[in-house]
Amino acid sequence: MTTQRRARRFIAGLVAFAFVAASVLLGSAPATAVTTITVSGVIPAAARADMTVDAYVSTGSSWAPSGSAHSVNPTTGAFSFTLTKSTKHYTLAFMAGRVPFLDTVLGGLDDLPTSSALGSSVFSAAADADVGTVDLLSAGVIEGTITSSTDGSAIGDADVFAQTTAGSPGGAGEYVTDDYTLSDGSYYLKLAAGQGYAIGVDADGYNSANYATTVTPSSANNDHVAGIDLVMDPTGPSIHGAFFDDNSGGGGNPPAGAPQYEAYLYAVDGSGNATSSIPVQGSGSASSIFDFGPIDPGNYGIAFRDPSTGAWLPWLSYAGSQGTPGQSGSQTSCLLPLTATLNNDIDFGKVTLGATPCAAPFPAAAPFSGHVTNYDGHSSVMATLYFVDPNYLPEFDYYDLGPLHPVNKALVDPNGDYSIPGVSTAGKYVVYFTASDTSPFMDTWLGGFNSASSAGLDSAVAAAPVIADSAASSGNDVALIESATISGTVRIGGTATRNAEVGAFSGSSADDTAPQYGPVLTNSAGHYTLKVAAGTTYTVDAYKSSYLVQYYDRAATPDAATPVLASAGSVASGIDFALFQPPAAIIGIVFDMNSPSADPIPGLRASLYKKTTGYWKKTEAEDITPLSGLGNVFVFPNTQRTDPTSNSSLKPGSYRVRISLNGHWVPLATYILVDVLNGDAHIVNGPVCYAQIDDVKAHQTQLVEAALTFDSAHTCAGEPQHAAAVPAVYSVPRATFPSDGGSRDASEQPTDVPTALPTTPTDARTTAPVPTSDPTTAPVTAAPTSFLGGVGWVIWVAIGVLLLIVAAGIVLFRRRA
């Protein structure tokens, strides 16, 4: 079952988050003035005990933090600090701790101003400013203590949160705020007074807890409600074990050839007998280790099964029990007993199983049976029975069978019949038929639904029979989906390669419900065999880390691929691939500084310049293409868009990228570079007239995320005169742009119509030849200044690398989950 849907949802959320982060991070430009102003004021007496002051500077359309937080004199409430003097405006944010006030922006606002001209909420950065006594927003307060139910001890670092209740302005269930408890277990929630709240708490190692009644800070209690205490129950233990020698509680890496079994955890009664055929937890797949938890305190038993035959096997011995190494036990029962208690993880160490099957570990249960109508009588097909959780919802993450509980399994007999004992609990049941690699059938859900389709399981659950307690269910017949085989070899540089991934899909690559098959890995001879449903055509692709994805037959995109027909019982052989390493490339994503979203910006064009002896030479240019949900994207060299197998590549060296809009250069407010070979990333604070990528190497791909600034204060030198009008919203006056240094190679000027480049580059303003050394002022590299602090770097690296994967997946690479 495919993970494509999960990957796309994750990427959509990631792109959305990246652009939101960009609106904050890219809005921060380092101050260039050398003089300072002094800012001072006074905090009201009731807030002096726990208050800090942060200054924010206007960027024209948003606000950026200007530096670190400043403390307040706890006795007088006075604060005073210096800021950079400039022509911009500042505002102040007052961050309240455990005092009855909300975080407040200067002027009594609950958020940063939407303009730099809002009276008392902002002040000029041209002269010293005394803001006087600050007007803070009062808060209702709910406070209390969080303790453990076992010994009454305080629970520190617990997350206590408030949600609105019925009748609230935002409706019931809306998260409002939270606070983490101190080491003494105390918390202090600040929120709007006059309405009711539900209080809950989460903490590692404990079950979540909720206060039983609504809490309302109001005038009746002076907007302050204390004593809202909660008691938390510790979570139960976890249970570990392995089928090989392992001292890490079942968490080590299995050695090659380690035994693999399925493990199931059952609740048992006072006599040690399982109470139901539905396991409390189950592995459901072959593994060399088992790891359950957390579970509630009580009596349990673990049972083990051979995944290839479905037979239950007895445990013979184990080393270590109840978390105490060195103990052992042995018997021939199907259930390995245990008692779970709080604060006591259980490690069974190495578990040894017998070879002679034993009876099912659960009590007598009714069979679930049926017939496979098109079975060939000799293929190995396993029928696995699943109980459908009553909380199952369609379109859940279908590759994770969390809402399905494996009950029992049985092989289909030579006559095509199957019977699976295990129905003891009323509800829905589905069967999953797993065919061996050599059988001419696909894995199929009861009802004849394809397991390779995201909709297959939803359809199977919708059609599943509902069975009463311990009631037999017969006539559950199915026609297995016939398979075909696609095979071939994957080579790199003419040599067969191992562990390349080969997959196939039918239908549109953009269709989340299209069946997805594989990937399978090539063997040491580079050969692969991929089983697919018969009767349709497929797009087949191959991929290996550090190489470009390739679609059959040597196509760069799914649309250009040669389809492969898979007929019932046939083998489509000779579907071969020759993979190439990615060429050196520069991929760019650009957006409006004032609107950091994926909206298209018509009329953008990217130009690429390579550093040669003495000057920067223009090598190519292309229109910037808006791509749905991603933004405005360019790729150099642009021949890769149509033919990556040509291995066209940027030559090693240093490059610059400039952006123009309708023939006029557009400054970059800020840009970030990500080198995906080593994960390095750095942010360059502008404004600057180009993004510079130094020392591009072979097979290296660089991502450039650039925020364009269209404000009237900035432009780039050397702009040509054009008769064509520039849209007013993107008006860029032709004036000297200080950060650009004035000197500019004339060949870097965009044109509305192609013109021949000068053979001798000249300065745009002096017309003199450009000297050997680059005369322009280099962009300033600086750490991002933002509310994220140093963490911003880590987030930008992650965003940059992942966005590169997104962009490259559209243009170059294959997205793999």
C-alpha cells in the first residue's frame, strides 16, 4: 500500500509553513546605521515582578524583532535600552510572565500593528523615545498544581492548557493558551476573563487528565481562580523481547538471518486464559523483535505465530522477566504470562520458540470462512482476518493498519477454501489475501479490492460483513486479482546496480487513488521483478539515491514515459533503465516579500551569470514558471526540464542569479541558499541585486529561496529604458541602489527583446571596461534575526532541503516516501 498520499499532505503542509516562516525570517534585515537612540518607560506596579520588553522594527509591511529581550527593574518598573537609529519605526512588545497581564504591544494592542503610523503604538527611530507608563492588557488567571496519583509528588514540565467551552465567542473546544508547570507542579494560565474554560493537562509518562467542571475567571472571583489542581495517573509499562540475543530490551538491530515471528498481546483472566480473540496489541507482521506499550496495569499473555504458515508456536524459554535480567522460565503453553505494574517496564530478553504448533491462545471462537473462486489450487495464499475498530474512518492513513486489529490467519487449501477461527467479538471483519511472489495473483482485500489502491481498504471496510458475538460467518467468497509481471535490469554507466528502486503506477501520477506498485529492489545483477495487476498499462520508473529518477523508456517525466502493457499471466521483460547522476543545477523559488505565498507573479525572468576572468558573463535566461502550490520556479540549466538524460550540467564555478520583472531588475530583500549535498545553508540579508552561489561543483544542486522587494525605496543599477509599462503594484524607480555598489556588467541588463551581448563587458554608468576583480559590494551574510533565535537556522535548513525535494521532484527528481 502506497504512502504517496501521506507524502503529498506532508509536503503541502510543509510548503505552507515555509512561506509563513519566510514572512517572519525574511522580514529581518540587519540595521546599517552606526548611531543609536535610547528607549525608556515604566511598567505598572502589578506587573513588575515578571516582565520583559522586546523591540520590533518596521520593515514596511511587517515587523521584525530587533534584538534580545530587555529586563525591567522589579522595584521601580523602569526599563531603558538602546536601539539603532534609522528612518524606520519601532514598537515594543511586553512579555508578561506570572503576573495577571496578557502579552501586550505598545499602545494596548494584543498583536503587532498593521501599520507603522498608528499613534501611540509606534515611535520614530530618529530620536530618543520615552513611552511613559505602559498600558497593559489585564488577564484572567487560572492556576493550580499538578501531582501524581501514586505518591502525590509534583509533576514538573507538564503542559496545562485551556480550551473554550459552549457559549464562548469562538465556540467550544478552541485551544486558547497553555503553560508548563514548574518543578513544584504549579501552573499559571492567563486568558480573557468573563467566559468559561475547560482545563486539561498532558505530561510524559502520564495519562492525560481533565478538570471535571468549567472554570470561569470573572468579577465574582476578581478574575483570578486558584486551586484548580489535577491528579495524573502514570502510564503503564512497555514490554520488550527479541528472538535473538539482544541486551537492549528488544530494540537492537537484528543480525542477518535472525528468526522472525509475529507477536500478539492478550488480556487474560485469573486463570491465565485469554479473554478475547481480539489482541490488545499485535505486531501483525514478521519481525525479529516485539515491543508493546504503554499498557494498563493487569495480567496479560503474549502469543507467537509463524507468519509463513499461520501456526501458533509455544514459547520454550526466555531470559529476563519483569525487567529483572537473569530470570528464565520454560513451558509448552501458547501464552507467555506476565503481570504489568506501574513504573516497571518488562524485558523478556531472548525468547525461544518450539517447532510443534499449539492451539490458538484465545478461547473457542466461531470461524470466518469462504471460497476463492479463481484459485489455481497450488499457489501459496494466506488469508488474514482483521477486526475493524469501531472508530475506523475512511481515508485514514491506509499504509498503517492501526484501525485494524489482526485476529488470526489460515492458508487457502488446494480446493480454494479457507476457514479462520477467531470471531469472538461482535463487529465488522475483513480478510486480506496475501499471495506469494511466485503466484499469479495480487494481494487482495475481501470483496476483490486492490491492495495497491488507496481506496481499496476503504471499499473493503464499507462492504465488510457485521458479525454477532461468537457467530460463524460463511460464504465470504472472493476472486483474487490476477497479476502480471514486469521485469528488467537497472544499470549505471553500463554496469548493473544493486538496490535500485523500481515501481509502477496506473492512471495519472497526480491521482492519489491511482494504484501504486512497488518499489522493489534490484538484486546484485541489477535485475528486478515487479508484480502488478493484469489488464492495464503502467508507467514504470527507477530510482537510486543520488541519481535522477528515470521513467521507461529513458524519459524524464511521467508524461513522456513509454507505457508498459501488463496482460494476465504475462511477463513484460526488458523494461530496462540506465540511471544518471543529477547534473550541477540551480533551482530557484521566488516570491513577493510583502506576500510570501505560492501566488504566481507574471512577468518574472531569471538570468544566470558565470564568473569568468575579469567579469560576470551571462550564460542563459528563462521565464520563471508559476507552479501550483509551490510558487515561482526556475531551473538552470533549463534543458533539464525536457531532457535530463542528456546530462546537461552547469560547469563548476561561481554563479549569480538576477531576477527581472517586465525588463526591470528586482532587488532581493533576502535569500537563503541550501546545498543539498552536505546540508549547509545560509541566509543573506539584503537588499541585494543578485543571489551569489559560490563554487558550484559537479552533481551539486543548489536551492535558492528568494524574497523579492517591490517597494519604491530600492532598485538596482544599470536598468535599461523601456517603453513597456511596468504594473504600478510592482513599480521600481530607476535610482542608484546602495547595496549594489553601482558597478554592473552591462551584459547583466535584462531586455524586452533579445539583443547581442557585448564582447567586452563595461560598467553600466561609466561605460569603462569592468576590472578583473568584481567591484560590486558583496552581500552581507548574517544569522537570521527573528523570534526563533538560533533555532531559525535549523528550521531554515530543514525547510530548504525539503523544499528542494519538492521543487526537484517536479522538475528533476522523484518524490519517494
